[in-house]
Amino acid sequence: MSTATQEPHVPSLTDAPEELHFEVLESRDARRARLSSGALIVVVGLLLGVLFFSTSGVARFALSDAFAEVQLPTIELPGAPVVAICAVLCLLAGAGFISGRLRNSMPMVAGLVAGIAVVLGFLTWAAAGRDLPFPVANQLAGTVFTATPLIFGALCGVVGERSGVVNVAIEGQFLTAAFAAALTGSITKSIWAALIAAVFAGVLMAALLALFAIKYLVDQVVLGVVINLLASGITGFLFDQLVQPNSRALNSAPTMDPISIPFLADLPFVGPVLFQQTILVYLAIVAVVVVWWLLYRTRWGLRVRAVGEHPKAADTVGISVKRVRWQAVLVAGIFSGLGGAFFTVGSVGVFSKDLTVGNGFIALAAVIMGRWHPVLAATMALFFGFVVQMASQLQTLNTPVPSQFLLMLPYLATIIAVAGLIGRTRAPAADGVAYTK
């Protein structure tokens, strides 16, 4: 009796299932960020819908100021229809976020559309039916000017926190640098001497931060708060005891004049916005490029990012974690010094107590919103500058919004940013973590 041998089954391509279904899993943090962003956009859309019922007349937007040699046309938009369209766009974008059906680059596009709709809708409501047009050129030029110290502060935060040192002390660095610039400029009557003194003061406060955070391992958030209080106390004491009694000699620093770049400054609309600014504005633009190049195109920048992400691994390959962190914090102090100089020699020329009024914290919010990237952080600083300048411009249009609310807008935007309602943010892994061997 013979037994038949069964051939072993060899799997083939025809045995594969006809369809493969892949399911994209969303993390809890991503889902929370998506829902919170969508809810925020929907709320703003609903607010625009409420404003629609109080909008009447035509909104006019002037592309040139009254003294420009080349007068560009004034754009006129129907108030109520534009506000209604912007409200609908916000509601659609918010619904897209909440539904979770936006894929690939669609969330970024939806967020951009919602942002433009919010700004255009709000400005249209504010300018509709007013006697004066909304000055677009002045708004953008003021945005660049106002955002200058925020850009310097954001770069200070990016460089320091990329190395793993949390810098809550930007406000204190601003304040001491502003005081040093005002005092030195008043004595020497030199803008450059004032800038050097401001940079020295910023680096000195940065060294104080590095000393206690890196060497003595003090909690970095608490340390930053203490440095801010120290800066406020010292500058306030010196102002009362030294500067105020002799303010004519010690509190009358020269201020920077705008520098017009030949040919470019004569361009319509763009010229006054970008090419008729002070030296600090131009330095801020250059600083963004320099910081990006240092962090992403140099060996030093690679080491800074390495000690900020995984200091133990960096130490294993021979990188001195503490030395790199010291270097990063001191370099960051240069930018905080330049930012502090803006508040005195860069604008008004005089110092007053607590002159910086929270701009250091707004710069810190720009760091978070910018995801610790120099270009994105500078962009967020421009956003905050836009909000500050818009609050100032709207007061001249006699809008029904109370002036106190308009002045509150930048800080409200800061709270929204720090609360994480604008999307996911991930700090460097070792940010704020003291390193010991």
C-alpha cells in the first residue's frame, strides 16, 4: 500500500489579501491640540458673526501715508459682506480641525486661511463707516519696528533653551540693558557706546543665569523669576537714587534716526515698511539669519542642539556639556542686550522704572509658538508686534472697542500661545534639566 507524499505549500503572491487597511493613530496630545485649535477658531468665527450685525458702511484701507511721494490707491471693501465671509471661513476651518479630516498639509492651510480671515474680518469691522481709512503702510512699518525687541528676545530664548537652559529672565535682561544704554548714552552722547553698554549688561545678567543654573543647579524657572525681580529692584533703586535727581544729565540719551537704504527706500509701499528703519531693525533681521546659520550649519550649533536634546550622549562623545551651555547662554545675552537697548536709545531716549512692561515674557511666548526655531520664533515676534501696532492704530479710528481692551490684546495672545491652544509644541528634551556627571 503506497502513501502519497503531500507537497509543502509554498506561499505565493496570489495568497496575499486583496486589500490592506492602515489606520492612522493620533496621540492624545495631538488630539487635544487639534480640538483646542479648532474650538478656538470656531469661537473667533462666532465672534466675527456677532460683529457682523454691528458692521455698516464701507471699510477703506490706505496703502500709502499722507506724506508719501507716490500715492497708491485706497482699497474699499463692503463692510458687512466681508465680515460675514471671514466668519464663515473661520467656522469652516474650525470645523475641519474638530472633525479630524484634514490630512497632510491641509491643517496648515486651514490655519493660515483662518488667521487671514480673523485679521481681515476684525480690521474691516473696525474700519467700516469711519471717517479715516485704516493706514496699512503705517501698520506694517510699525509692526516691524515694534517687533524688533521681541525678535532679539526670541533669539535669546532660542539659543539658550536649545542648549537646555530655560530662560525666563529675558525680561530682567531687557530691563538692565535698557538702563545701561540710557545711562551710558546720556553720559557719552554716543549711540554706539550705549549699544556696547547694553550688550555688556545683557551678557552680565546671562552670566548670572548661567552661574546658578549650570554650576549650582538651581531650578531654572524659579531662578529666572528671581533675576527678573532683581533687575527690577536694582534698576528701580538706581533710577530713584541716581538718575531721577539729575535726569537732564543722566537720563537724556540720544535716539536712533531711521536709515534709508538708497533706491530700496524709494519703492512704493515696501520702501517705508522695510527700508526706512533704524539700525536695530536691520540688526534684528541679520541676527535671525546668523542664529539660524549658527544652530544648523556649524559644528558649534550641532553641539548646542546635542546638549539640549541628550546631554549624556553628548558627554559620552567628548563634548563638555557645561561649557557649551555656558557659551550658548552668554551668546544669548548679546541678543537680549540689543533688545533692551531698543527701549531707550532705540525709541524714546529716556529710562523709566519697569520700562519693558512684560515684553520679555511676550518674547518667551514667541519662542514657544515658534517651536524653538529662530525663523519661526522671529515670525511669531512679528505677529505679536502686529497685534501691538494694531491696538495703537485702532485707537485713532475711534472704534467702539475700549482702549483698555485693545492694549490687552498682546497679552491675551500671549496667554493663548503659552496655554498651547495653537498646536503642539515640544521643547528640547533636556530643556530645564540640570546636568551632572
